[in-house]
Amino acid sequence: MLNHKQLTLFLLVILTSTTAFSQLGFSHEIGVITGPVAFKSDFGERLDPETNTGNSGIGIGLVHYINFAYRADCNCYTTDNFFNDHFKLRTEISWNKTKLNHLGEWVQPYRNSVEAQKLRAHTGEANNLDIGMQLEYFPLSIRSFQAFGYKFAPFVSLGAHYVSYNPKVYTNYGDQSVTNMNNFYSPWYATNPNLDADFPKPVDPSSGSTWSVVSSIGVRYKLTMVSDLMLDLRGQYYFNDWIDGLNHDLNSNKYNDWLVWLNFGYIYYLD
């Protein structure tokens, strides 16, 4: 889990970077974002439509932008160059939560095997706190957009987030203990039925921290001189496969956990 020292150090890096740009006179924007999250994990059957739509949750966040096109110290535009007129630096702190169930063919009601019962009894929850930065690229002129030259401003972004994850695991099977692997799907640990101490268990609700890469495509709508509405479709890939508390060795588990987040935002120009 993200400890106090790590959190403090990471926040200092972000604040230092933001302050450095602020001292150059660039203007600021703040906003809120929220929307549905589709979490892609080891729960459910890969590529199954029901799994892809069923394990969904919610996300919410606060965002801050450095606007390179406008100078707050002189209430004027910056030097006209390509970077200033097409890029913004986005800092974000956000949180998302998704309840997880096994969906798809192997848990259909007509399946009455012990293994099917174990899958149906196993549920979980992904809880993630994100802190990070993204660089947003606007193909159209940011200056023209701010001056109502057009109402819509599409953008793409790429960045990195540091993630503190805190999964939860539940089961209604057997003695309902999440430390008893006999309550979970047997093929996950069939290669080591004795579950030796050195062998990682497939189910582990331990908290931790990791990095992730974030990319998105979106659009802003000019609402007023000092405010925009935003629609943003994000993909986020974690450099860890324990975000959901489940990490088995079957062939169906080929990738780390990841998510898709469609968020709606309101952005306000501070200066």
C-alpha cells in the first residue's frame, strides 16, 4: 500500500513540477471528473461480453491543468509556438471502485458442479487511489478554442499514475474463509495442491502499490469564457496483476489488470 513516505515524496514531485511551471506565469485550470468504470480483471471469462459489461463501477477525481497558451501574470497569451498552443499538463488525484463477480459460461445456473459453485460464491472489490500526470495534446488551437473560435476541442493524452490498491475478497463457500484456498476454484492451485509457503496463493486481498500507464481520448466543450465541459474515455494498464486480489496461472490470465473509464468533467479557469 502507498505509505506516508511514498505519498509525501510523490506529492512533492508533483507540487514541485506544478510550482515550477506556475512561476513561469502559466495559467491554471481545476476540475472534477466522474463516470462509470469497466474493470478488466481475472474475474469472469476473458472476452465474454457479460464479463466486460458486468464488472463495472464508478470513479471520481480532481484534476488540475497547466495552460501553456495563456499567462496569468500579464493577462495575455504566451509566445506563439506549437507546444504552448497545443499541449496542457494535467495533474490528477482520483479514486475508483468496482464490485467483481465471476460471469459467463462457467457460472451459468445449469452448472451444478462444485467448481461452478465455488466460482459463483467468490466475489471481490477493487479499490484504487491514483495520483499522477498526463500530457494532453489538442490538435486544434487552444487559443482559438478559448476565444470561442470553435465550441469543441478534441484531445488525446498519455501519462503515468502511481496507484495504491486495496482489494477485497469474499466467498460464501465452505467455511467462507478467504485464507482457505479449498473454498476457491481448484484449477487455480491444482499445480500445487499443498500450497507450499513459497508458492503464491491465487487469492490474496493484501493492499499494495504499483505504477500504471494511462492514455485517453476526449473532447472539451466551451461552456463560458471561464469554464468547459469535458468527455474523456480512458484506458489504464496496471503494472501488477493483484489489483483485484486474484492472480492465477491459467492460460486465460495472460495480462495484468486494466480498466476503461468514461468520465464526464467540469473544468474551471482560475486565471
